[in-house]
Amino acid sequence: MMDPTPVRRCVCMNVRFDEVLESGAESVEEAGELTGAGTKCGSCRPYLAACLRTGETAFAIIWDTGEFD
Ligand code: FES
């Protein structure tokens, strides 16, 4: 059975979302500065935003709805 929340890291930079929370980052930009997450293709940035907003570190795949912009 497929993992319902398979998105757990920035794949490009191999940074897990729990590492982003541990870094103390308060914004997607700061997460990039502190960990490198979100600084390449950018497809994880909506998840990073949700991670920082909710404290969750595992997400279902979402499509770009603009919900987390
Ligand atoms: S998956 Fe995070 S920058 Fe590409």
C-alpha cells in the first residue's frame, strides 16, 4: 500500500523537513539559508511553507493550487 504522506524532505538538497524545523527557520527563505532546502528546483517550497506553518513533517502529494503561497 502506498504511503499516504510520502513527502518528507527536499529531494534536491536531501534535507528532511524535521531538519528544517530543528534549524529554527521561520520562513521558507530562512530554511533555504540555514539548510539549503528549497534552493534548487523549488518544488518542495509549498511543503516547506506548510511544514513551517503547521510543524508537520510528512505530507500527501499536493498539486500547485496556490494554497501555500
Ligand atoms: S525538492 Fe527542494 S529544491 Fe528541489
